[in-house]
Amino acid sequence: MNTNNPIHTFHIPVMGLAYTIDSPIRVAHYGISSVISIIDDEVIEKMHTFYSKKFHLHYEGISNKIHDYRAERITAYLNMVDDVVKQKFEVFKQELVESKETLEHYIVMLPNKSEFKKGLQQLIDGGTDAIKNYLETHLSPGNIDVNIMTKVDKDNFIKNEQLPVIFNDAHASLRGFANSKLTSAVVLSAGMNPRLYSYFENFKDFFPDFNGELKKKIILKVSDFRSAMIQGNFLAKKGLWVSEYRIESGLNCGGHAFATDGYLLGPIMEEFKQKKEQLIQSAHDLMVKALGQKEMPAPEKPLELKITVQGGVGTAEEHNFLLDYYNVDSVGWGSPFLLVPEATSVDTETRALLAKSVEKDFYISQISPLGVPFNTVRGTTNEALKINRIAENKSGSSCPKKLLALSKEFSNQGICTASRKYQDIKLEDLDAIKNQLSAVEFDKKKTKITEKSCLCVGLVNAAYLENGIKIKGEEQGVVICPGPNLAYFDKEVSLLDMVKHIYGTTSVLEKINRPNMFINELKMYVDYLKNEVDEVSNEITSGQIKKLQAFKSNLLNGIEYYTNLFTRTKFFKTDFVNIQNQLYEYKNAVLGIEIPELQIA
């Protein structure tokens, strides 16, 4: 499959464990790229069985009793997705040739500045042979990319015997992708995992061939330039090339929220724009040296490196600004696609909840067992079930999957902090000191223990419900992790209308007061700093004070950057006055935040 000339200027990022589990099957034949999470082999196996029945494919299933079943399940599923996408793509091309209505419908879905679109428009009244030949040389399916959250790399055991590292969850996932026939990329998120990064060296598909081509590529999801440089060079020293840096807003995004130290998306993108060549040349030099030492073919010139961005984009103007000003190769549109049944796997009840939810309903929670802030929405079925269990003194999950059983506090095999086993121990310890605490302190500590949710089950249940797949075990309901930007999208939308919205030929947004994506992120960071200062204890260290001061300083620098940027850009002119007023307002808010001083006795 051709992965070098994308048809669209947007992609659908990974969402949860299963919201994009089958997105390539749904949208890749239109040239739309999307990302599958491959950390949970159980949902992958069930979806493989589901689609095998749907498309009448032979599949006997892979038992969890066999050796290396995790990796084998992932490989088998990805191969099946690849087969189905290729089949749908060929059928779609034939429809474009035979049906003028289908062709016109598809042309509307393409970006306005696309040369491919212009070419099709010129051929629309021509002969079928000309259209067929044009499609053969210019149209390709969207990428079937995969995601591995690097921190979800739990050790695995058979009884009490620990398995070798290569059977850890993330390692097995990588092996599953590497052994598949896909020509696509793996997106690595949640920070650096040196042990996992080193494991890439075991698979030749990640190294350039004699023509400088990569069968499988590496994409790093990063939040700043420094992180990109460190991780990219680490991999380059092993002869591995990072083909794309996918920059994501620290807070204005879905899923886990990895806040920066006050660095805002605009200034971060500016640094990538200014230093892209430095990033390329540094990695190229290191990679060539490493490949020489390995006696492997090394490209004379640097390989292609893309910069993409995602997090909070919601209008065609924002989309075009990111492409035009920061010269990005693609813009990620995630959460809005949760309202598009043709693109994502979401059950009817949850989709209706998302559509009716407003700003106050979307919030950063502490429900993730990883201990990282997690974006979610109020009113999920998981939330209701959890509240009921806590009221009945039965908090916690039975923990059937153990993907996040990473706490070694009570067992060297790891326990998930959302599990009943873990919470029972912690609550018992808390009860033992109850008399030493005020009622407020006790409730606060109890909430900190019981608020964790079973993400392993909750994040896949929507896909099961939508597709009529039986859900076994303890009822957990649905956990969903949309970004706060979804507050401004209030109805179910067709794929065509969402794509037209992205490209500015229509709008699916009601006339509501939606803040600019950069302003919205700024507000979140101001609130985040306020909360961090409010949480400071009397035992604050000089290191904590220094970090808060740097955070405040970075916010002020970011506001200054935006003040200048919005003055000189050709974009956002209709909202210019409002944006400048908001920048002034948030600047005063930041200046008004008093960073605590060190108390010296």
C-alpha cells in the first residue's frame, strides 16, 4: 500500500483500547488513516472473530493456552484487517469508475487544495478507462497504523514463574505488529521505554532496505522538542529512524493528559518548525553510523520525517492554520469522530451521552490506575456502577485482564490500583488510622483509593455493545476518554459531513461560543497551575517551588507568543478582538497566581 502520498490532510488518532479498534476497516478505503490500539489481545481476538463471521472468513481462533498467544493474536488480526481493507479498496475503486454519483460524492469528501481532487474533477465527464487509470496511479488506502502505550508493559507470569521480558505486554504487542504483513507505522505514546525501544532491533522491517525504504515505520507521540530529540537520537543510535513526530497538546486532548511544564502548543510547534532540520540531521548522522557498525545498508540522504499535530482542533480554520503556518503534514482529529458511527466503535447510549454533554461535563479525572490525569465525561455507566459499589462497600474491580496491574506495593507480580484486592488492603489500612483523621481528611483519602476505574474492561465495552459481542464477567459499564473539545459538538454526524466540516465546506457546529483551540488549552493550563498551587502542602520543597515558578514563567511566555502570533497571522481575524481580550484576561490571571515561598524555621 502506498503510504507516502496521503489523500487527506487529517488522520484519526488512537482512542482508548477499542474506539478505533476497527476504524481502518471502516474508513481506510476512502484514503483516511487511523490508528488501532494493540495492547489488549483479548478485544483484538474477539473483534477478529466478529469480522471473520461478518465477512465470511475462515478463522479458528487463537487460544490463550498456546505459546506467544498475545503476539500471534495481534499478527492474525492485523493481517485480517489488511486483507479486508484491500478488498474494500478494490471494490470502492470499481464503484468510483462505474458510478458517477459515487465519484461526485467522493470528490466532495476531498480537501479543496488537493491536486488529486482537481484531477478527478477534470475526468468526471470523461471515459471510465481514464478514471480507472487515474485512480490506479493516484489513489491509495489510508494507513493501518497501530499504537502501543509504552508504559503498559507489565511483566507476565505462568503461576509464580516470571516469563522473559519479550513476553511483557508492550513487547508482545510490538512483536505482533512486526510479524504482520502490514506496511505501516507503530505509534509509541506515553514516554520513553528504553527496554522496549531496544527490542525494535530484533525486527528487520524497521531498518531501511537497499533502496532506503522502510516497510514498518516508527512514530513518536511527543509533547515537546527536547523529548523528540532525546528519543529520536536514542533510536537513531540503534540504526532506527523516526518517520514522524506526532505532537499532542498536553491537556487539550483525549485519553491520558500529560501536562507539560507550562509549555503551550503554539510555542512547542514553533520550535519544531524552526528546528526540524536539526532534528533530521542529528538523527541521520547517528543512524548512518549505527547502520555502518551493523554492516547494514545506510541511506545517503536523510529519510522522510513528518511533523503532525493533534489536540483540540475543531474548525476548518484551525485545521488550515496548523497546515499553513506550522507546515505540518497532517492534523489529528480524534474526539469529534466519536460522534461518527461510520468511523468509530461506540455504543448508542455512550454516543448519545457525548452528544448532549457540555463544557462542565468534560473534566480531567484521577480514575486511571496509571496515576496519570485522565480525560473523561460525567454520566458514564461505569461511573454509576462504581458509585453503587462504593456505597455497598464493594469498591474495586475483579481485575480480569490485569493489563494495568503495575503496582508492586503488595506483590512482585503486580496489582492494579483499580482492583478490589488492592483497594480492600488500602481501605483496611485507612480504617486503622481513622481516629487520627478528621472526617474531611478521611473522605479525601478514601476517595483517592476508590475513584480508580477498571480501564481494561471499561474502554472496550462500547465496542462489544455496538457490535453485539457478549460481555462476560463483572459488570463495569463503559469508560470513555474524550478530549474537552467535544463539548462543542452536539450531535451524531455522518462521515461525509465530518470530513466536509474539517475542510470547511460545511459546519457541524452550532452557533455556540467555542473558544479558539489555543485559548482553550491556555485556560486549561491556567486552571492546572492554580490547582497545583492550591494542592501545595506546608512541606513544599525548593524543587517544587522552582518547578511552579518555571510553569508560571512558561505560561507568560506562551501568552506573549500568542499575542504576537495572532496579530500577524492572516487567520482568526473575525475573532481577533475576542482572542486578544482573552489573552489579556489569562495573563492577569497568571500574574495573580502567587507561588509559595520556602518556609524556613
